[in-house]
Amino acid sequence: MGLLFRWARFLARYRWVVIGLWLAILLVAAPLAKNVTHHLSSAGFENPSSQSAWVDTQLSHLHGGGGGTATLLIEHASTGQVRAWASASGLPGTRVYKLKAAQASVLIPPSGPSVVPAKIIAEESTFRHAAHNGGATVTVVSDAAVGQKVTQGARTTLAQSLPLALPVLLLLLLFVFGSVASAALPLLVAAVGAVLALGVLDLLENVMTLSSYLTDIVSFLALGVGVDYALFISMRFRSERDAQTDPDHAVAETMRHAGRSVLYSGIAVALALSALLLGGNSYWQGIAVGGAVAVASVLAATHTLLPALIRLFGRRLDWGRIRVPGTGRLWGAIGVLVEGHPVWAILLGIAILGVPAWFGRQLVIRTPANLAIELPVSDPLRQAVNKQQAVLGAGFNGPVVLALRLPASVTQAAYWADVARVTKKAMALPDVRGVASPVTLGVPVSALPSLLQHPSRMPPALHTGLQSFINPAYSAHMVVLYVTPKSGPDSTRTTALVKRFQQDLPHWVPSGSRTGVGGVTALLNGFNHLTARRLPLMMAAVAFVAFAILFIATGSLWQPLLGVAFDGLVALATAGLLVLTVQRGGLGLYALPPDSAITPLIFVLLFGLSMDYEVILLHRVQEHVGRVEVRTAAARGLQSTGAMITGAGMIMVVVFLALIKSPLEIMQTLAIGMTGAILLDTWVVRSLLVPGSIALLNRFAFWPWGSRRGEANGETD
């Protein structure tokens, strides 16, 4: 790795230039990073080739949402005030319901397929005006409002979780380094990498769909890997600084060894995240690109800014030195177990992983169609959706959308006969509560062709009502119907109803028609099926990346094979932890299947991040191979890296565990999954299984070429 050596000497020599360039980069990136959430989206879940994606396109050309009046959430006013405003406006005060949230009520008008009279529209406007003058906040209860609330929750996660994570991180780094200056440096470098990553995302969100969850994922991923990578490099520098008389040479040696391992690790994580590109839609593509940008930004900071800073500070990195207890006895004892009883070390590790892995078989991942259940139980909007379902029916907030492109046009009687037939057949299905259709607006079907030929004769209320179903300016052949199921959006009965429409709808229309079934249930069923279908492919790609990186890094075939197998076992154990907590409602969570929009990311990150610790441990063991017996080399490698690897793992745990403060259960799922995965990986796999397997395989552990690499590939703290 002569190139890294020469590069590091260059950085050390021109450290002020490097630091100045990074200050300029931050001046540009910081304003962009501040605005990164402005264009993030709660969309992107559709399968581009699915029926629901086509239906969604047709809906975008309509004006309205299926007819009927809006349910209104009113906050910051007593229920008595809201009822008084409703009665004074002509709306039924009996349709105002008090919610459990403080000073929150919901107004739920009667639902029906008929055209909304102008009188009711005027009454609703009067009510809103009165509520506004009374200091209340009025929100239309809709999928859009829930999506906006979820996006808002994602934005607040960072502000709520960072103050929890940073002090604990600083304490951990103080424990690892034993000095204030050394502890602050990794945090500084990680923060610089995170700002750069968010600035790049702000540019990318103008040209591609990026999820509203991405800010949290990128920020905490950059913080976690940034601190870890800076930790590995800084610890090596302190060792080289004490052994070298030339400070530039100490920096170069640091980057030749620690910098090389970090580079391998960063490439592994970035490539693992890139496997999410195989997810098949813009959501996963955005997560893949965002995650890779985070890791690339951190690598840029750790391989340019960090060498310049450690050369600048030199021995001043020891400023604020404190006494910390050592952990040599613990890792010495584990090393003795590994060296003397490798089989027992392996069996103990497998037993620890086997208990949660047993429950991993029960894992079911699914993104909920009723997005409101992602919000906290105490959230007024979630309570409003629940009350709306209780009053109007469980399926009211998840209508199934039927899109029809018919051979006849809206001005022909045959067109309306086809629409009436489909409406009647849909109404006849046992799981259908109602159908909103142009032919149920209270106007004779025979009159519609004539009215559409002469729009000036059409009553204004009818014109407004039809805008939810047809748009002749876009297509004179397209119509959209809204079916309200009897069951909720996430019910298996609603899923079965969607499948029945997908099968039967083409047979209800004349030849030459095109049909599609959409709506939130169909959309997210499609996303769940697409993710389930693509997940094995994504995991196979990640496993291949892990194998390739370990093979290149160690020159061994056995270590990559065992590494992938151990990571697979940790993944299954992590799945079991998710079953016992998220899926079954443990730890005070609302019992939900782990979200398919985040669970695959947990497994991908597990494989990627495990390479950090694997490469460092194996390189240290290889340092000793050839000078002592392989069993002894495994024990010494563990003794010298155990504290650093588990310390780095605990740092990563703190970063992700802080997400438990998020108001969104999807972020809490990420927190629990990553915490469990990292703890199992660092304390079980790297402490027992990997060194135990090396000791058991003995001279074949690094077959065929790894045992000859020796100290050139070593990594020291």
C-alpha cells in the first residue's frame, strides 16, 4: 500500500492547505445540509411496472378524491367550542367526537356517494373560518396529511436523538482514548462527513426520489462509521507517534496500516448498501445512493482531513488525559478460552446466537397500508384516523381504486353502460361496503352523455363531483371508481379483495379496455411483494461483496466463507430479536410486523459493518501467524483488538440506539435491529466464533495464501 503511504505524507506536509479546503467545502455544504429535508418524499414505494403505478398516474390527472365531504381534525380547542362552531355553521354538532389527545376533536360528516351540495361546502368553509378565528388548528384527515406528519416525524428524529447520543458517545470515547482531545477528534471528523453527505443529498433530491427517512439514516450512519473509522486511525497514530521520531512518517505509517483497513471496511459498507439498488424501485434506489454517499463522505474525511488534523495536533491529542480502568483481564481470559478450548468457544457462541435465531423463522415484514399506525398512539392525527374508521367503517381510509380506460368516450351511452356494469358488480362483492362512482351521483345515467357534450348545461355541483372520477381534457375514455372495503387497509380480507379485483376486473369490461387496481393497499401490497421477491437477491449480492472483500483483504478462502456464514447466523438472530420486540409488541412498542421499508436495510448494514471488525481482527491475527502457533495468534489477535472492536461496536450501538427516541416506529425498529445485530456481532462473533474457528482450523485457517502475508497486512491499535 505504498500509494496510501505517499498520500499520507503529502497530507501531513500540506496539512494547513487540506484543512483550509475542508473549511471551504463545509461553507458550501452546510447551507445545503440545513435544507436537505425540504424535498424529501414519503413516496417512491411503487413498483414502476405494476398496475398500481399506472393507476396512480391516472389519479394524478384528476381533481378530487372520490367524492364526499372531508373529515376535519381540530386542535387547540375544547370539544364544546368545536360543537358550537359546527352548529353555528349549520353542520351537525353530533358528528363532533372528542379524542384522547388534549384539546383535540374530530368532525366526521356523514359519508355518501352523492354530490356534495354547495350548501354543505359553504357550511364547512364557515366552520373553518370560525375555528381559525377561535385560535384552533384545522387539518383535513387524509393520506396526504398522515404522510406529511410522518415526514415531520422523520425531521424531528434528528433533533430528538442527537442530544441523547452525543454525550454518551463522548463518554465512551473518553473511556477508549483516555483524553479529551483524542475523544473529540472522531466526533469532529464524523460530523464533517455527515454535513458533506447531507449537502450532497440536497443536490441529489432535485433529480431523484429520496425518502423522508433518509436524513436520519444518513446522519446516524455517517456519525457511526465516522466515529469508528476515526477511532481506528487515531488509536494507531498514537502508537506510531510514540514509536517514530518523524511525525510525518508516523502519519504515513498510520494510514498505511489503519487507513488501509478502514478503506477496505468503507468500500465493503458502500458496496453492501449499493446492493439495495436491486430493490426494484425508487425508494430502495434512494436508500442505496444515500447510504453510499454517507460512507463515501466519511471515507473522504478520514483519509484527508483526519491525517492533516492528527499531524497538526501531534502530542496535543493527549490533552485532558484521564485515568480509565483497563480491560486486559477480560480479553486475556477470553483469549485463554479460545486458545485452549476452541470447540467450546464456538459452541458457546452458537448457543448464544441460537436462542434468538430460533424465533427468527417467525419474522414477517410488511409496510402498513394504514400509514397512521406508524405515528405514536398519542398523536391526534392517528386518533382521528382511528375514530374515522370506527364511525365510517374500517375500510374508509383505504379505498381500492379501479381505473378503467374504455373503448367508448364519455359522450357515448355505451361508456356509461360499461361504468354502471362495473359499479354494480363491485357493489355485489361481499367484502365491499360501498362504491363511489359517477353513476351514483344522483344523476340519471342516460343524461350524462348529453351533459358532457354540453358542459355549460351541467350544474356546478355535478361538475365538481365528476372531477373526482373523470377528466375529459386528459382522456375522454378514462374513469376511476373508489371502492370502500368493509375491512381495514391491512386486513387479509382487503388484500384478498384487491387480488379479486385484479383477476375479475378485466372480464367486466369490453375487449380493447385497459384496467388497473390501485389505492394504498394495492400499492403497498405490491411494495411488500416486490421487496420479499428481491430480498434474497439483495442478500446474495451483499454476501458476495462480503466474501470478495474478505478474500482480497486476507488471501484466505476459509475466512470469507466462515464470515458470511457467521453473518447469516447473526442476521437470523437479529430477526428473532425483531420478532420478540417489534412484531410481538415488546419494549412498550405497538405490535406490528417489522416494516419492509427498513428491515432489509438492517440486514444489509449488518453484513457491511461487520466487515469493519472482521478485517481488523483478521489482519491482527495474521500479524502473529508465522511467529507463533495459529492458536496463539488467534488469542493474541483477540486480546489486542477485543477492547477496540467492542468499544467501536458500543459506539455504533449508542448511535443507533438513540433512534429509539424517534416518534416513528419504523425508526425505532431500525434502532432495535441495529443494536441487536452489532452487539451480537462484536461480542459473540468477533469475540468467540471467529477466533475460535481460526484456532480450530489451525494452519489451514488462512489457506491458501493468507498465512504468508505476515506483518505486511497487520493492523495494530
